[in-house]
Amino acid sequence: WTTRALDAGWDLALDPRGWTRSYGDLAAPVGEIWLASRSATIRVLAAAAYGRSPLGRAELPRLLDGLADPIAYVRAWTATAIEDVLGRPLDAVTYDPRAPAAVRAAQLERLRARLAR
């Protein structure tokens, strides 16, 4: 449906046949694929998009995975997206993307448990 919409709305004809190499199942939501991308930039863009999307709440478990990202700026921008979804800031006690890995892991475990309630 995406290629049809691009063609109809913007007169942009695309051939999606090669997309399966990058995306696998073309029926799968691309946001989920982007959150798991090898590219940090794409992971950040996906998190930011979910932060502004009405689908963000449903993707919160996957967004929380981004708080364990090995790259600090991905963690920081993912935290911002989660704040957008929740409608409130995460203080440094709740989650600090600059904290040592062991501290972040414990914070993330507590945050997951709290949000699962």
C-alpha cells in the first residue's frame, strides 16, 4: 500500500522488489524493523517517530529496549521519545542514559516493572 500511496499522492513510482533484503517481511510494520536496525541513526529516527505517534504506547516495550543500546546518543534520544509517549520526563533516578551500564540495567529493569503494571 505504501508504494501505491506514494505513486498516487506524489507521482513517485517505486519498485519494492529489492526491499525484502532490507526489511524481510514487507507486511511487517517498518517501525519495528527500524527500532532493531543495525544503523543507530535509523533506531533514533524510529524512536522519535513512535514518540510522536499514537502507536507509541503500544510500542513502549520495544522503545524500552533502546534504553539498553550500546550507543549513548541512541539511549538519550530514545529516553526523550519515551518521555513523549508517557507525557512526562524521566528523572535521572528513573533512568540516566549517562550512568554506568550496571546502573542503567537496574534502572531499566525497575522502569519495565513499573510500566508493566
